[in-house]
Amino acid sequence: MNGVIDARTRTRDFALRLTQRRSINGTSQEGSYAAFLKEVIEEIPYFQANPADLWIELVPNDPLRRGVVLGLVRGLGQRTVILTGHFDTIGTTDYDQLEPWATEPADLTSRIVERLTITQEDRQALDDLKSGRFLAGRGLLDMKSGLAAGLAAVEAFASQDRRVGNLLFVAVPDEEDSSVGMRFIAPRLPGIANERGISLSLAINLDAAGDEGDGNNGQIVALGTIGKTLLSAYVVGQETHACYPFDGLSASLIAAELVQLMECSPLFTDSANPPPATLAMRDLKGAYNVTTPSRAWCSWNIISSSRKSAELLTQVLEKASEHLRQVVRRLTDNAEKLNAADSFERIARYPIKIFTYEGLLRHISAVVPTFHLALGIVEREIAAETHLDLPTRAQEITEFVWRESGLTGPAVIFGFASMPYPATKTLDEISPLLLRCVARAASEVSDRHKVKISLRDRLEVIADMSFLGPIDPDDLKAIAANTPIWRSSIQWEIAKAATPALPTINAGPWGRGYHRWLERVEVPYAFAVLPDLLMAICQSVLCSPEEQL
């Protein structure tokens, strides 16, 4: 493909224009952004001549009326590469006095330089922004520069007189919350391909990578992505007056011990991924009193690439049971030293019960076969409380199930409490031939721009590509069975194919200050190298002989 110099200019133009129009997640700005983006794309001559190839699909039942923007540039044959990314951003309040300029990259950059020169808050950011190699702005890095490079590639492809294959541009909302946009459109893609007479060969996600160093960890093509689940624990203690602590067992103590067990533990770390991190630990008392907490709630960010969720739960249950037995033994020793053994003996006689959410449901369903009817009502009622986040809804449903079970504590119920992001298989696992096309393109662009572009197994951030690539449906079923909000607050049909199972890679910009007010994109790579890389990958895939794919 040609048009590299023009693509460089156009990428910058697109990036600034897309950034200046705000699209904060969960706001009316996000709801209206699809129409704005479509207007921008309509300026490309191809779509002026072929308006039916550019359209918006609205997310069903969405209160913000958010939409997915799709643009198809047709060439010879059916083979098609998808270029995709999200257009929503996180909020801008972290910019403080600079908030009015949060989406004005040139003005914001100069104002940040002025502030950092005075305060010296972040020397690296100051040096970066003074150098001219980096440009600041909310959403410029995550991920409107990636969308811009994708649009520049689409425009350059469309300008060719004789095009081989097709490009499908797909821009989605809501990656920053629960990927409503991608989860809606991904299952539709095979049908869209059939309707439009094309075949989908590869999807390229355009999300950004963070790199605090020299760019080696940012200038990458990721061949798959990590997965993420939110492991949760609903903790049931036995309350007691604070003056008689050995007459009960505090839910806060159990919760604290679980956090100690899980936090950054190698036991629950999959491969070279980040270890578990605690995202919540709180007791569920409604007000102050001198009674020890009877309930608590914890959750942990769990990153995986190969370990199955069912395996994780089995391991967590085993280690938690072992760890909590040691806690009871320690309390027994303390009670003996404080001459309170008789008080604690009643509690120590009964082990802390450990359940999965699925296991607790099995228990109560065996006792009350019609329980699922009552549970369905509660699930719908809690889903209607839109002011509650997903983990809180999961907590309240778990609390209801425990209360109705008739069981007594102490106990812990493990489950999952938010939208899962499945790990996708890497390109070398599913298509060595496609991998060769991608590797060849990356090598050519590396040589052309005198930069190092590396191929990596996985993108090490959570991204929408989780809902495009091949995943393990059995693992997803295990997650669904242990997620209290699955049927009500998470609508994702897994009885059918959970994703279109497309070979999916990530090639996007890189920068620093991810999700911070110092968010900044590295300009030479984002505006010059990336559009060239995208065009080279597309050409390599679309023009390869059939027998090589």
C-alpha cells in the first residue's frame, strides 16, 4: 500500500479532531459520539461515493443510545481485515485546574509544561513534553490515536485504484466500563460479513500500550491478550460484643486473612502475569456500634492467560480452607494465653465453611427446588438499581442467597463479581500462516522507519479484543455459573458462540501516564510508524496467496 506520508499527516489530523470531541464513558457525550465519528468518516471520498458502506448500529436497550460505527472499504475478493477500537474515555476531573484544556492537546501540553516547570512534580513527564516527542490529552493515548491510525489506513487503502481485499473499520463505545459496544457487535460480525459478501480473516485491535522506558515495551504487535476476572468473597462471621471477642469470630478478621493470603501471592499468579491485587475489603455494618462485624466483602483483580477459572476456584478454596484453619488455631492459642479458652472453644469446634457461589446455589436448590424463582425476582430488582456497581450487585445477591440458605457462619462464599475479560489464544496457536504475514509486515516497517517493533504473545492490558478472539467456552461457563449477576446485570449469551473466534492481534500507539492527567502519546510512532504498520499488515494478509493462509 502507498500513501505513508499522507497517512502520517492524516493520522495526526484525525487524532486531534477525535480527541477534541469529548466522549467520557457513561455520559451523553459518549452517546452522541458515534454520529460525530460517522460525520468525520463521511469526509473520506470513498464513503461519499459509497454511503451505504458506512453505517451505525445502535446498542439495544441502551439508555445513552450509544452506537457502533462501521465502515467497509471494498476491493477485489472477499478477504477482509477488521480495524477496531473504542472511542470512549475515562473522565477528566483529575486534570484539576487544567480540566478545561483536557482534550485540547496543544494547549494542554504547553500548560502542563508550565506547571511541571514550576512544581517539578514529574521530571520524566516534563522532559517528555518539552522534547516535542510526546503530546498530552485525555483519550489521545487511550485510544484515539489508535483509531486515527486505523482511519488513516482505511483512507490510504480506499485511495488505491486497484484494491485487493477489504477493510472493515469498527469503532465501539464503552470499553472503559463493561465493553457493551464490543460485546454487542462482536457476535454480529459473522452475520454482517455474510450480508456484505465478505469473509473475515483477521481483526486488528488498535489499543495503546504503556511504556515508561525507551519504547521497547510499547512498539509491539500483541498476538493475543490476557484475561481478567474479579474474584470475590462474601464473608460470614459470628458477631459478638467487642468486650467479649472470643465469644464470636469477626468477619473482618476472616476478610483480612483472605487478603493476606491473596495479595500479590505467587500461588495465584498465572505465568508471568501480574499477581492478584485487592480491589475491595470492607465490612457490611450499616452504622457504628460495639458489635464485631458479622459480614464482610472482598474482591481481587485476577489476571490470567492459560489457567482455567474452575482451576483457580478449586485452588483458592483449598488454600483458603487451610489458611483459615491456621487462623482459628492462632485464635485458640490467644484465648488460652488470655484465659478465655472456654469462651472460644464453642467457635473453634466448628470449621469455617467454604463454598463457591455455584455450590451454595446447589445446596439451597436441593432443599428448596423452587428457589430459582425467588432468586430471579431478586436478581431483576437488584439489576434495576442502576446506581449500584456490578460488584455491589453481586454482593447483594450473594447475601440474599446466603440468608435464604438457612446455613450459619462462619463461612466464605467465593465467586466472580464483574464482567469477565477472557484471555484469547495467540496467533501462533491458531494460524502460523497469518503469523508469518504479520511478522513479515512488522519486519519491513521496522527496517523502513529504523525502529524496533517486537511481536509479543499477549497484550498486557484489559482490552475489547477479549470478545473477538478464540476463547475457551467451558472456562466462560465456569465463570458464568459462579457470577451472581450473570443473568441479570451481565447479558452475554454463551449457549451460542461467545465470540466470533477471529484471529485477533493488537497494534496500537504507545505512551506514558495511562489513565492519569499526564497521559501522553509518543508522537513519531503513533502518527508515522503505526499507520504504516497497519497498512503493511493489511497488505500482507490481503495479498497473500490463498494457499499461504
